[in-house]
Amino acid sequence: MSDRNEYKSNISQQVSKKIGSDIVNGVYQVGQALPTEAEFSTEFNASRTSVREAIKMLSAKGLVSSKPRRGIRVMPEEAWNIFDTDILTWALKGKPSFRVVTEFFQLRVAVEPEAAGLAAQFGLPEQKAAIWDALGRMRDTEDKSEDAMSADLDFHIGILYATRNRFYIHLKDFIRSALNVTIQHTTPAAASYDEVLATHERVVRAIEAGDTQRARMSMRLLIEDAYSLMKEPDVDIEVTAS
Amino acid sequence: MSDRNEYKSNISQQVSKKIGSDIVNGVYQVGQALPTEAEFSTEFNASRTSVREAIKMLSAKGLVSSKPRRGIRVMPEEAWNIFDTDILTWALKGKPSFRVVTEFFQLRVAVEPEAAGLAAQFGLPEQKAAIWDALGRMRDTEDKSEDAMSADLDFHIGILYATRNRFYIHLKDFIRSALNVTIQHTTPAAASYDEVLATHERVVRAIEAGDTQRARMSMRLLIEDAYSLMKEPDVDIEVTAS
DNA sequence: ATATGTATTATTATATTACTAAATGGAGCA
DNA sequence: TGCTCCATTTAGTAATATAATAATACATAT
């Protein structure tokens, strides 16, 4: 402490982010007592108050609980607010297991087809246009490029917005993480990009036409296709965090 | 301050809960500047530090952001971590609009049928038994009673657990809120309870049999039935919070 | 004159320190 | 076994200093 030459803004957020990602990425075991407030304080050379604020933020996300004499403990995973924007982001730092990828797909296959159906029913013209636009940008970019990835994301998120249902819209962070995770597990050039584009186009066409049923079906196919391209868990070495 | 005769544990959590529910229930408008730290401090007669911790918790949930000179502001709804356990609970205090009820159903109809399908595929015997048990308790209770409600909830949550997918499991808070909200909008005795029980039984049977397809279908019917019993938005007076 | 850029200032959150109180787990003892 | 006491660690308060920001006033240039 007392190294006050430069101002570091939002110390509590920085600390929260650091500890939070460590927890999410398994650096600390569930149930384990973390370092005490005082220890964190010296580790990050921040005041204890800042550390406390950081811990409060993590407890608001269900990651930790703290009690006198018991210390700060990692909560069981079930208590984590797993759809929290930050938690989903932090989780991207680690390499996901095949199990996690499967879990993502299992939820996507529930949510996204229905989202496409709702988009077909309730989507506003400009929202549908945004989906078309994203598809256009997918066409204009190289497969597996940064831009293609971003356009793909916009495509899926655009559909969520077109549902005009706030729960679906909020799942955009989930979808973002799902796509990121997927990328890391797809064998390069597993499918022809043209095929992928065609599949996506079928979805937009159905939405455009207001055909709920077809929108659902084509989206379901899209996702099942993507899942089938996943790397099998060849060995899938579970990198256990030391 | 200085009223230290009795100890109130977890002040920051209490304050956070109070301000949080006010925000969620529309007492403070989005974008509006809340009272300052100092003002909250006197309002709740807590120290400014405690208030700060409370605010940090709310900002961790995406409800507020705070900056020097700008004060504490309510974030746009889109930023709220709407699947957060606390936010969902706090939201139950207010009377939901028909729109919200619809939004709940639109997501339920995506998630729960797929969940039933996964439960049929992957559910462990004891997990399936728990679902049966919940159904049994539904049978033993009066329609619309407290216990029936609780058994119904256990039924749906039991299915989530049987998916053995952590994302689905975490949606239990969402489902809990959805069911609560639904109750408030169903006309009493709209359908025969026997019919409801039969619909539920069809779902468990399919899960028990490991019949993915039938599990999905029967759950979809269950939810669509429930939705059809909703009160039409007769007038649906939007009670604007004063 | 109007627009644009630059200080000044007041306000409000941010951060630190030091101290007190309460809760808890465990050790020691009857 | 159950009770008491103790040490530890979080919970809470208070006082103070610092940094970020919005608004205002002022100056400059076009």
C-alpha cells in the first residue's frame, strides 16, 4: 500500500475481475477458503475496503460467500449466476471441456429455433434487415476470419433481438460465449463455408416470410449441423488447474 | 448512525435488496440518478461504506452504474442480468404485466420441452424418481393450494436436474418465477385439476420410458395448455408505479 | 457573431486508514 | 458430552484525501 503515485481507476472492479476469473477457471476449488481480505489486500496492494467491495460483487454473482471466522469460500457451482455477463466472459479464458461445449449446444438447440420462430412472428422489418445484413457480411468475409466470426455472432444475436422478448435478448451473452467456445472445438475447414452460408440463408428466408414453423426447423438444422462438426473428445485431456 | 444498541447483520445486503427491488419494480426510472451515497446513508442510517458495498452488488448485477459527479444511475433494462436469482425474486413483488407473462411462457416453451427430452435421455433413476414423487404430491394436494404449487415447482425443477446440464439446472430460478407469475394470472379453476394431473403424468411416463420425442411433445402441450388458460389482457391496467 | 476550444470549479464517487463490534470454529476443561 | 472462553476473520463505522466528471465561464479563432 501507499504506492499512490498513479491513480488506478475502479480498483474494486479490477480485483473482482481477477478473483472472479480465477474462481470460474478453477484456480480455487469449490468450498475452499480463499485468502483472507487482508491477504488479498497485500496481494493486489489495494486497501481492504476495495477488496471487500470486490468480494461483495462476487457474492452478488453467487461465486463466493463470506462469514466471520469462516473466511471467504467458493460457493458450489450450482449457486453461480451462470448466465451473468461477466461470468460467461471470464469463463472464456480457460479452454472448455467437451462436456461444456455439449451443454452449450443442448441449450442453444432449445432456445435458438424457438427464437427464430418468434422472430418470424414478431420481428420488425428493420430487425429482419439487420439479420440479412449480418448474413451479407458473412458472405463477404473469409471463413474462420475474425470478421466472419463477428458477422456470425451478429446474425444469431439479431435473431434474438427480433424476438422482442427480453429474456431471449438477454441470452446474447450466452450465445456469444457459446459461439466462442464452439470455435475452439471445431476442426478447421470441417465443412464447406458455402454450405454454412446456405444453411444460414434458409433461416433468414423463413423469418422474412414469417413462416414460424420453417424458421424453427431450419435453425434447428443449422445448430445440429454445427454440433456434428465438433471435434470428438479424442482424448480431451482435462487440464486440471494446478 | 450511532444507533448501535442492536446489531443488524449484513447491512449491505439489506440495503442492496431494498434498493434493488425498488429499481426492478420501477420505483426509479431508467437513467434517473438515484439519491447519492450520502443520502442513502442517512435514509437507511448505515455508513457510507455499507451503502457503497450495496451499490457495488447492484452494479455487479447490471442494475446501476456509478461515476463521480454523475451519481448512481439506473442502467437500461437491457444491461440487467435478468436471470439473476435475486432480480427474479425481487421482481415477484410487483404485479407482472401480461406482456411479462407472455415473455415467460415464450421462453418456457423453448426450454422445458427440450429439458424433458434430455431428461428422458440422460436422467438418472433417482432423478426420475424425484419427478414421480413430485407428481405424487401434486395428486395428494388440493388444487391451487400452497402445497400443490410447491409440488408443481418440484416437478418442473426435477426435470431440469434430470437434464444433467448445468445451464438448464440454473434456470430453476427462472422457472420458479415463471410459475409464480403464472399463478397470479390464471383464472381460478379454469381447468379441471384432473386434466392437469393427466398432462403431467404423460410427461413423466415419456421420460421414464426414455422416449425423447414424446417427452418433448407432451411437455410442449403441457405448457401450451397452461398458457391458453391465462387471463386475456381484459383491460390489463398497467399500474404505473407512482 | 458564432462556433470552438480551454480553464476553473463544484460535486460526487473512489480509495485509504484506523478502529470497533460481532460471529464463528475450535480448544480446553469440567 | 456439553460448556466456556479465546483467537480469528469478516462486518461495520468514521474521518479524510484524491480523482473523475459535468457544467460553467472564459478566451480564442474563424
